[in-house]
Amino acid sequence: ASDEELKKAYRRMAMKYHPDKVSHLGEEFREAAKEKFQRVNQAYNNIKAERNIS
């Protein structure tokens, strides 16, 4: 995937799994979303580091 495609996919997933987006569903869903959101962020940061993207 290109850098632009990567960025778009990251933003799409970050919005989908952001804990604030599911807070109305209860604490269990918010915690699950928080964990997924953190994994998405870590994966994106790892890929950016490998590709030397700022």
C-alpha cells in the first residue's frame, strides 16, 4: 500500500475503534475499543518507523 493508502486506512480504523465512539455502549465495550485503538496506533507507528514516514 502507498503511504497515502496507509494513512487513510489508519484514520478509518482509528475512528472506528476510538473509545469515545463506543462509550455509550458501556464500560466493557469502551475498554475493548481502547485496547484495539492502542494496537492500531502501535501498528501504524511501527509501519511509519519502518518506512521513515513522519
